[in-house]
Amino acid sequence: MGLNCGIVGLPNVGKSTIFNALTSAKATSANYPFCTIDPNVGIVAVPDQRLENIAKIIPTEKIVPTTVEFVDIAGLVKGASQGEGLGNQFLGHIKSVNAILHVVRCFDKSDIIHIEGGVHPIRDIEIINTELILADMETVEKRLVKNEKLVKTGDKNIIASLDILKKVREGLNNNKLVRLLVLTDEEKKHIEDLHLMTAKPVLYVINIFDLEKDKQYIDRVTDFARQENSKCVVISGDIESEIAQMEPSERKTYYEEMGIGESGLEKLIRETYSLLGLITYFTAGPKEVKAWTIKQGIKAPQAAGVIHSDFERGFICAETYNYNDLVALGSEQKVKEKGLLRLEGKDYIVKDGDIMHFRFNV
């Protein structure tokens, strides 16, 4: 299941600062390119107030949130696809993630050098996109050469893939990201194993220093993202990293004083979760109230399999009700009395916020 996001961008845009704040890790963060070489990996809990609310109604020993994995990938530079900097190594790290958080520098600070000489967020985005397109072109070209040799075997899959690969190559040659090409689900399956970087979903992380001063940059990136149907999150890496060092009680007071409902980081984590096409269902009992991550559209037996393969193998049914009904009525008993607890079978598609108890027999 896709649960990891690569943090990508030019050097000195604030990737490691944001990663450190997200994970409260201590990845090296310095004012020079190639500060991060091996990707740092951090597992981050997905903030979800529903867990606390369920635990207030169903007393439990512990609360277990679900998680997302973030990978801090070193800064890419112009020419990375030709091996500039440590390009090939870094591009390999991007291939292995499920989605991309593209950090865009939208602040002007004289003490932090800009590798391209000045703040110009759209130019920076296009540098990264160009490098990813060039690397993807090479991948597609290699596969085309291989499949053209294999076509004489008469394999229907190989024959079908040729047209799709040519279509993708043409798009890349015209500077189009694969995720913006019109491809059917069937066509996407033919290129899935190539792990093309420009096919991955992207969330633009607008890193600012001063909301008022940097508004012009925010607007530019927001417009750019809208045109390609991507989302943005505005964040101040510096401020968030300071907040991340606070004790939870201090943090709460700070948010109340500032009139902030949630931190930029919390919004970023939730948007990442959504970007990966994930939803949450819950299990609740005296031992634990726990959030479980599944892909949208998954059926009950596969959702049960996330807990244990035996649950999927011996699936009988799922006792299911929704979080909103529990909160509205105040107890499981009242949910049952209202007839809102259902027995769902193998074809039931699990919904975000379902609270489930699986019956199985192995």
C-alpha cells in the first residue's frame, strides 16, 4: 500500500527544515547544496481528532494513530538527469516513493543562498520538472527498445504496451508530465512498473518566511498548481520547526493565542494522506482505539487483511457503523438500538470513518 512521500526540491529551499519539523528528527540542515545525501526517512502520525473522540465514548487503554512515511531527498540541480550533482542517486530515491511533496522556496533571505541566484518559484518548479521529464524519457526509451525486440514473440501485452509507451514518449518530448496526460486505467497499468516520476501525484509545499512579504510568490505558485490540478500547502519551515520543539501543552497555548486551529504541519500531513488516495477506518475496544489506513475503494475483506492476513482469508462479515453516528448518539448501544450497526459482506466498500469489527474463521 502506498504510504510514503518524497520531499523534493532544489537545494536550500527548506526541505530538511520541514522534514525535521515533521518528524522532530535532526537531519542535517545547512546553507549549502548537497547537505542531505542519503535520504532521511521519518514515520509521522496522521493527526485525527476522531481517535480522541471515539476514546471518550469507548474507554480504552491506548490510542494508536495511523502513520505516513516521509523521505527527505537531497536537492536536485539543473542537469541532475545527466548526473550533475549527485543526480542519478537522488532520482533513484524519487522513483521509490509513492507521491512527491515539491518544496518551493517563496522567501527572500540574504543569509540563505539561492542556487539559481534569486527567488523565482515557477522557474524553480520547472527546473525540477525538466529533470524528472528527462529521466522519465530515458526510462521509457529503454523500455521501448526492449519491447520492440520482444514484439516478434507475439505477446499481446508487449504489443499493446508499444502504442502506450510511444504515446507517453510523445507527451514527455512535448514537455508534458505523465500525470497530466490523458491515459485510461488500462493504459496506466502498462507503465506502472516503470515508476515514472512525473506520473506520481504532487503536492506543492510553499515555504515562506513572512506571509505579507511573500504573498506575491504564494499567488504565483497557487496559480501554477491550479492549472495542473495540483494542491498547495503554505508553510513556514522556520516557524514550524520552532513550534515542533515545544512541549505539547506549550504548543496548544501558542495555537490558541495565535487563533490557529491547526499547524501548517498538521495540514501538510493530512493533505499528504489525501494525496496518496488513502482513507481511515477504526477499530475500537477496551485495549485500544486504532486507526487503520487503506486505499479508497477497498472492500471489507482486504481492509480486514490490513490487520492480519487471517482476517482476510477467513472473512465472514464485518460489524460496521460510522464514526458520525457514534458521536451523534453517544454510545455503541444507542447506535445498535437505532439500527445503525450493519453486518456487511465481502462486497462492501469501506468508507472513511467506518468503525469495524471483523468476524472471521480460519
